[in-house]
Amino acid sequence: MSGGRDKPGCVEACMAALRTKYRPSASVLEEYGTWKPPNENEAREKFVQEHTHHEIFDMKTPITELKEFGEGILLYFYLLKYTAMLFAVLAIFPGMLLMVFNGLGGWYDRADIERTTLGNYGLLSYNGRSSELNITTSAAAHRAASSEGAVTALFQSTVTATPAHVHGMNKRSLLVAMTVLDMLGVLLFFGYSAFMIWFVRVTARAADRNTTTIKDYAVRVAGGLPPDTGEEALQEYLVAAAGEGAEIVQVELCRKVDSLLALVLERGVVVQQLERARAELQRTAETYPKVPVDLEVELLAAKFRLDDLNQAIKQEQALADKHQVVTAFVTFATAEARYRAMEALPRSRMRQLRMPADKKFDNKGVGRAAKRPAALDVSAAPEPSDIQYENLEYTKLHRLVRRLFTNAAKYIVLLIGFLLVSLAPALRMGLSSSGSGPSKAACEASCTYTDAAGNYVLSDSARSLYKGCDSQAGTGALPNKLDCEEQSVCYECFCRAALSGGLYGELVYCSRFSSVVAVATSAQVLAVLGIVVANAMIEYAIGWLTRQEKHHTRSRQAVSMARGLFITQFVNTAFSNLLANLYLPGPAKSVSGSFLAGYIFAGSYADTTPNWFHDVGRPIVISIAVNTAILHIKVLFRWWWRRRCVSSRYRCLTQAQLNKAYSGHDFELSLKYGQHLYVLFVVMTYSGGMPVMYLLAAVHFASAYWSEKFELLRVCKRPLAYSRDLADYVSTTIPFAALWHLTLATWMYGLFGSPKSALISSTFRRGLESVMKTFKGLMASASTLTPALVAWRFIENSTAHLFIALIACSGALFVFFTLSGWLAAMRWFASSLGLTKDSGTRGEVEYTSVPEFGVAVRSQLLLGPATYSVQQNPMYAHAFVRMDDFDWGADPRGFTTRAFQQQQQAEAGDAAQGMGGGGGEGGGSGTGRQSKRKRTAAGRLRAKRQAEAAAAAGWAAEERVNNRYPPALGVAPALPSFGRNKVAPVPLSP
């Protein structure tokens, strides 16, 4: 009975625990003060600082004026413009001509995008539709490797056949002309790529000469720098090396600050969270008579988290002097002094070993450099905004190991993308091979539903008969009640064949088999959607993996990210769908009998037959078009979102929120380079058989030029200055797209059987056949082609010139890159012997046009930052807001002075006890995820207890006041008006 009586009390206790708790607004305002609206003028000033270029430039601005944003942005828009112009030419010649010639073939029954592909050209000995031959009328769901193999054999059997004529032209001669046009187009592309390699280098040097930045005066001292290097000692050494009259403006010693910067960046986020929580609490208290305790819990949790971070930062600062120096950035007063210092201090290891001890850096007799002076590695410094300070402590070996692991992870990401793309062919092939429905032989033996041309036609009497004989759609018997026998499968045979062949008008008659249409449609949608989704997943995964590689500069990180995006998305788009539909009998046998049988290695295509262009080529074309559309949708969305944020800025409660509402997004150059490069490679790889890709590429690059120019000049904030590294990588990668094009085009055109070309000698043919015989075992498991047939496809009169062009382009690239490597090795060897200068032969000429550093600053000729201080770096400045409690300003390097360090070291023991271990409420002081979770959980628990205690005390105080001064009945409290700023309403009942 007692348990029954206690049960209502337990329920009430549980309900009370779940019920929202409130605190009187008066006590909240008394403790936390009133809300201060954000300053609109301050937000506008910050907007003007970050978006000045919106008012200076317009859409008619020539590309040459974009050099103000750095050579990386300048070269990017040059590449977009010239690539768009190239593909506009290729879309006309040879693109339009090839599309017209492909359209003359008429192999496909339906007018679709496949009509512009090489698959529509048809047999050389036949000019008509495939349905008239009744060899490819089997629909997608019934396509098998055997039937596609028969099509391959048929196309290759026309070597000695009499060619047909189309519109008065010989099809075999026209095919040769088409391959010549294609070869001329790819040679034009190859010439353009060679021009871009030269253009990028010349334009980058010209842009560097015509703009003045701090990197024209600065050097980076890295290799050989002692860990206890002193600022004064390094300055005196470099002044002496630069010679008489040299002067150094600033020296920035960079130490191991990865943990410290991580804490500072995290602190910046927590400060914004604290301001937002305080503003929301104050605004609610001013608007309503009571405030939910949860709002105060958020405020106190952020406050406790900030206290923990402050203490952790002070500990890191106290130990900053013990952290070794990893690199230094030294700014000279003149570019001439910088050049002389770089010339006097060799970078080659051989010359450094031969340097006399008195010429090396001894750190003024401090540390190990006093006994063993170091030869410093002095090189040109990057732009301050290009440096990632938190990564400077990672050595080459450390970064190499990280790259090995991230590359392995990228392969895993690529595999996941392949699995997504292969869903479509797996759906189609898996269902078709699952044994559902009658066999093709049974249908042909018992049913008649094709006319003389092979088209699916069913008479009225046959319609009634076949449907009536079906056990589900009809009675399963003849009108005379006799058994239908073999004709019982005809209804299903016709419906499956007709619906899979695209005759959707038969859906009413074949309503029971509507799933066949769903499967066919789903397979096509999945083929495109799989590529798009996989590419989106790859984009985010590659971005995270690249950041783990710890590159020292953003340009090198951007190159790594662009390379990773390009390779993974190119392979995913160009080859995942190709491999998923490929017929590999050898590997298919290895998985026979398992649950994977019929889903992998069991595609229908061992060659580029006409049906291949529908099932494989079509999704690739559509994915490129979708990718272009997504690119512009992103720009439009960001433009709309920024306008929305500005128009709804009255909702902002803090200054940081208001600043963010005005601010645009970052211009992500690495992401854009990677996406455009993969589009270029996909287009060039398949444009030989699908010339419509040229047109898509022209639209893509031309529209991208204007939309991204609009994004840069009207939407996003001023971009960071990138070096030419990205443009160099892209320009030297583009030529290899020609090799992919020639390889695939040779194979596609080789499907059409033609006589041997006069350009190929018998000796070369026999040599090629002997080479192919070495791959005989691989061919036997991969296809039904023999080495002789494969060799013949490269020496036909329609493909021999393409094969020769492939060899010529490959040889040219091999010679160029090999020669470049040898020249680089020779320059290194000459520098080691002291025959050349490490600073370069052009440096002596270029520094004469650069004014003194002080003059450039005063006359505002200096573009970008004027210091290498991390606090003033645009990528880190936001994290140093409201750091008055720390001694950041005392030392421009971001480390505390020695007096402050001594004071903190005296307090380090007590601070470590407060921050270390799991027993304290703040948790550990580490920057790892586990310690962060501990501190956050402990702080939130502490905040909840304190907020509930404050709420209870507030209600007790209010009750005492009300008992002493009872309020007049019927009088509602007057609520002040605070403009249009809004918060969510809070219910008035406790």
C-alpha cells in the first residue's frame, strides 16, 4: 500500500524534473546587465575592408587588372577564358562536323542524345536502323555479353565488305575523314596545352614584376636553423651576409605553436558562443518576465569553457620560450639586400658543406650553434596570407608519412565512389540475371511479336490471346477452356521486351509489368545520381584529408587538394561507370556461386558497341551537364543567401553575427581548379566517340568564367593571395588529356572493321602483334579479343593516324618532362659547384624596379599584409579578438615576455592541478578530442547546477518582495519595445 501511495509522488517528481525551469528576468538583468545592440557602422566598416573590390571592379574589368588579387587568381581566370575559347573552336571543328556525320548513320531507332555519338554511325556495309537487322533490339534488361560480343564480331567483319553509301558518301572513306578531323582537333588541343605551359610562366613573372608585396623583401630561413635561435643574432648574421648598407625591418621567429594556435582558434569560437548566449539571455530577460534556465546554462557553460581555454593558453604561453624555433621570416628594407643575402648563402648541400665555419651561423655563441655553426637554408618567402603557421613545425619526413596515409585513405574514398556509381549497372544486370521471367529462347520459340523489320508489333487477336493465357492478367486458358501450353509465357515475353525497349505506350496493356519500366528508369537515374553524389562525397573527404597533410603554405595545400579532387573525381566519373559495365569473364568466374555473382564483373560490354553509348556514355554526358548546372546553382545560392543575411540582419544579437551577415564567403581556388580539371579530362577522354562533349565543355568553361567572375567581384570577400603553384600544376597536367583522348578514340573507331593503313609497315605490325601477345593471358580473361585483333585495331586505315599521333604526343611529353628534369638536375649540379647563383639569374634585374619597403608602405604601393606577424594575418586575426588578458601585444611573435613567463612558471604547478586530471571540473588541458569532451561535459554540469541555484534564489527573493509589497491585481507588466530584434517567445506559466 505504501508503494501505491508513493507512486503519485514519484510521477510528480519526474514531471518536475522534466518541466522547464525559469528564472525571474529582474534577477537576470541585475546580474548580467542589459543588452547592447550591435554597431551597424562597425559592421559596415568591416564589410568595406573585406569587400573593397566590389566597388572598384565590375564585370567588364579585364583580366589583367585582377593581378591585384595575386598571380594565382589572375592565372585562374586566364585559364578559364582561354580554355573556353579553345572548346568553342573544338565544338565547331571538329565537334559539329562529327555530330552531323554521326547523325547520318541512323543506327538508333529513337531520336536522343545517342544520335550524336559514334554508336549511331552503324555498320560500314549497311546504312539503316539496327532494328531492321534484328540484332540489337533486345532491350537494356536483356543485354548480355554474348549478344554484345556478337555485335562486336559483326562490326569487325566489314574489313573486306563493300562499304555502303550515306547521302552519296562512302561510309568507309567518311569514317577515315572523321578520324582525321578528330586527330586535327586533338592536335589543336595539344598545341594549346603547350602554349599554356609557356603562358603561365611568362604571365606569372610579369605579374610578379608589376606588383609589390612583402615577399619581394622577405626571405624564409628554414633548414639548419638552430632551435634556440635568437632574433638579434639572426638579424646581425643576415645583415652581414647581405653586405654594406643592408637593413632589416623585422624578424619573425616561428616556433612550435600548433597546440597554442589550436587553443587560440578554439577560444575565438567560444568567445562568439559566449557573446551570443549572453545577448540571447539579456534580450529574453528584457522582453519577458521570466527566462528559461537553459539559456543561462548555455551562457555559463561557454564561460567555464572560456576560463579553461584561457588557463590552457597561459600555460602554453608560459612554455613558449622552451619551444624550439622551426623557421623564421626576415624582411629587408630593400629588395636588393634580400637578393644579396640569398646570393651569399647557398642552398645546395654541397656548397653548404664547403662553407668555412666563420661564414656559418653561430647564434652569437649561444647553444649548440656555438660549437657547431649551422649553414642556413635561405629561400624566397611566400606571402604572409599563404603561410599556415600551425603547420610549420612539421618536418618533411613527418609530412611524407602523413601523405602516405592520406593517399591510402583517398583510394578508399575512390572505392566507395565506385560502389555508388556501380549501383545502376548492378541493379540492371542483377535483376536481369536473377532468373525472373522466361528465357529468350522460350520466347522466340513460342511467341511472335515482331514484324519483318524486327519492331515490336502485336496484333489485336494476339493481344487478346496472350493476355488471356496469362495466369494473373487473364484466365490462364484459351477461350475454349483448353490449356494455352507454350503460349502462356507470351504475354510476359512481349511486355518485358517492349517496356524494356522503351515502348512505354504499352504500359496500359502491360500494367502487371510496370516494375520493368521502374527498373530501367531507376538504372538511368542512378547512373547519373551515383556519379554526382560520389563526386560530392569525394569533395568533402579530399578536403579533410588534405588538411591532415600539414602543408606549410596554402598554395601547396591547394595543389594537393586540387590534385586529389581531380584524380578521384576523374576516375569516378570517367571509369567507375565504365568498369561497372565491363564484361570480365575471368574475375566473374572467381565470384560465381557467391552473392556477388551477377553484380560485379558481369557487365554486358567488352567493347564500345552502340548499346555501350546508351548505358555507359549517356550517363557520363548527363553528369557533366549536371555538374555545370550545380556549379552555377552554388553561385546563385550564395548570392541569394548573402542578400538574405543582409536583409535579415536586424535579427542579429551580437556584433559577430552582424559582421557575418555582411560578409561574403571565401573564394576556394583549389576546389574550383580540381573541378574544372576533371571536367576537362572527362570531356577529352570521351569526346572522340561523343563529340557533343566539346559543346558541353565550351558551355561549361564559358559560363564558369562569367559566373565565377561575378562571384569574385560581387559576392565573396577579398580572396587570399595564392602563388602560381596551382596554375603550374594545372598547365603541366592538361597535355595528358590528349593522350586519354587518342587512346579511347583509337579504340572506339577501331570497332569498325577496315583494311590495314598504308602508314603502317608490316614490320611495325608484326612488332605490335608480338607485344600484344605478351598480354594474351590477360586478354583471355578480360575479353574475347585475340592479340591479333587488338593489334589490327591500331593499324586500320581509320585509326593508324590516331595511333601515330598518340605515339608522337607521348614522345613529346616524355622528352619535355625528362628534359625539364635533367635541366633541373644540371642547374642543381652547377649551383653545387658554384657556377650559378641560387637566387636565380633574373633576380638581379627584377629587384631594380622595386622601391624601398618604407616607401612602398607609405605610398600604398605595397599590396597585401605588411608583416609576417600571425596576429595580423587575415586568416588568424579573428582568433585574437579580445585577447587583452594575454601578453600578445608585448611580443610581435605572439609569445609572452620573459617577465610574464617567469610569473606564469611560478603559477604553473597550481594551474596544472586545476587543469590536469579528470577529477577537476575543467578536465585536462590537452587539445585532444577526449579532453575537450571532458571539459565541455564538466562545464555544462557545473553551469546547470549554478543556473538552477540562481533561479531558486531569484524566485525566493521575488517572493519575499511580493509578500512585502503585494502587486495590484489585474495589472499586467509593461514590456519595453526593442525595435525589430526578436527572440523566440517563452511561455508565461512556471
